[in-house]
Amino acid sequence: MRQGSFQWMKSMNKSIILNKIRKDGPISRAQIARETNLTPPTVSSNVKELIDQKIVEESDFGQSLGGRKPTMLIINNQAFFIIGVDAGPESIECIVADLAGTVLKRSEKKLQLPIDNQQFIAALKTCIAACLESISEAEDKIIGIGVAMHGVVEVATGISLNAPNLGLSNIPIKEELEKAFGLEVKVENDARAMALGEYWFGNHGELESMLAVNIGRGVGAGLIIEGKLYHGSSDIAGEIGHMTIDLHGEICECGNRGCLQTFVTGPAIARKAAKQGLENDLTAEKIFDHAVAGNEEFAAILKESGKAMGVGLTNLIHIVNPKKIVLGGGVSKAEKFILPAVRETIKSSALTPAASQTAVEVSKLGDDATLIGAITLMLVDIFEVK
């Protein structure tokens, strides 16, 4: 058992109770005590503090089982708000969301490229300030800022070590934003943030392990193990875009040959179509539109990308064996062509029948998946047992 003060123990008990109410509310005090093995007095005293802090409130949803109707507890989702930031390679998007992940306000700032560290930080501040202005009447209820950033992030310090799509490095995001806004800031790789948001808000039920893959201009992934986000020993867990698929393949921007992202990203799909001389100025979106319209050549390109993705995911199934894989990002919108190819490749290539049946689906959070992941970075601190 972790050693600590009585105050820490009270905090741990609060987290246990909060998480129970979040997952199973409306729920009674007695049921919380039974299902958490906390004593009824411990539950009552902690619930009183949580109600005083306005994060928990009483509800009239209880049903009598023969005695007095129990008072039920629910999370007051409007008690606090969180700023979520998706710091993409072309624009910065910000949202204000409540504790249930409901988006209340939005702002966006287009990036003028090329850009340096100071300009990027300034753009972050402008976008966040616009969100704060839009809820000025409730600004004192903002509890923190979660930032989802592409590339390699040093999570402990909140420094973006390498943002390849922007050509930037060593950006002190956490330090600069905390200084500017006086709020706690958490910074995470965008794919890992997406995985966390998917685990909390994707309606996947109770999963002990899940892999979320973000496919857009690059390919990244986040791995959830026993409900926790896995970072690896140096915060690069999930960089699956640089998994080698073909030793003799196209040279990747990282310098290696045949990386997964040379097969499945939006730019990779467009390059493949251009090499076949199908049409000028193609984008992955246009290729998808042509495929939907019935063009078999464009459909075949998307299916080939799905097969390559299936090879990469089969490798990951053999290594980490997740219960479910969720695909997100812009390319996942072509699921009509990509998803069947992914599933068929896994079915034919996985080592065992059980592994071949790993559930693979597309995120239902849509374009907000990474933003929802960003606010979840802060929710973990409130609800999860430390």
C-alpha cells in the first residue's frame, strides 16, 4: 500500500467515490459503500465535502425497495469547465467543455507557416484567450487546460520536444501557458490524448486494454492498459507510423524506408494516386469522393492502404494484444473502403483465431476526438485514483 498522510488517504477515498459516481450514478451512498469496501461513515463524510465543493449533487432518481426512498448522487457536470486544445499542424482548435465532455464553446486559429516557437506559443495563447472570453461569466470555474500536441512530448515538463509537421522543437508549452493564464496545464501527444478521450467517452464499456490509432497527415497511436495511458520509458510509445512495413519501400520523412505512414496517411494516399497518373492535384479527400462515386481505381487505392494498415495493426496485436482497436483521424472517414480491408488482413494474418477476432472500429467521436482527449487529460486528475 502506498505510504502517505491521512490527508492523502482522504483524497484517495474522494477519488474512489467520485469515479464510482461518474461511472454508475445515479447511485446511493449505501451502494457506494458496498461496492467500494469503504465504510458508510467514510462515504458520508467524503460525499458531504464533495457536495460542499459542488462537484456532486443529490438527485431524486432513487427507488424504494420497501423502506425509505434513497437519496441518489450524481456528478454536477456544470461545476467546473476545462479548456481543450488540439494543436494541429495547420491550425489550433480550442474548446470549453464541462465534466461530461459536452462542448460549450469553440475557437480556432489558423497557423501561418513557416512558424517559430514564439509565434506558435502566441497562436496558442490567442486561441485559448478567445475561448475564455466567450465564457467570461464562468471563467472562475475553469480548472485547467489540456493540450494535445503532435510529435514527441515530454509529458512531465509539458515540452514539445519535436513537432515534425511544424519543423519545431523544444517548445515550452506548459510553462508558457501556465504563466499566461494561471491555470494548470497538461500537454500530451495528440494520438495518446485521443486514446484517453476514446477510453472515457467512446462508449466502449469496460475494457482493460485498448489501442486508438490516429491516421491523418501522420500516424500515431495511444495504448490504454488497465485503464491507464501507457507512455513507455521515454514518452515515445505509440509512434507506430514509423513501424517498418516494407524494407524496400518509399523513403519516409524520418529517413527510413517503408514506414507505415508512407502507405496510409492522407499525403501517402494522394502520392500513390499521382504515381498512377489518375488526376492532377489530388488529395485524399478527393480520392475518397471519387471512390464513393464508383471509381474502382480510386477505391482500390484506399483498399490497399487498408491492407497496409491491417499489416501494421496485426504486428501490434501480436505485441500488445489489445481487446479493441479504434481508428480515428481524417483518413478513417474512408472507413467504407479501408475498414473491411483492415479487418480481412488481420483475420488472415493474426497468429491465433482469438487474435484475428480483435475488434476494430472507427471512432464515434468524429472530428472532436482529439479535443475530447485533451480535456480528458485534466479529468483524469479529478476522478482517477492516484
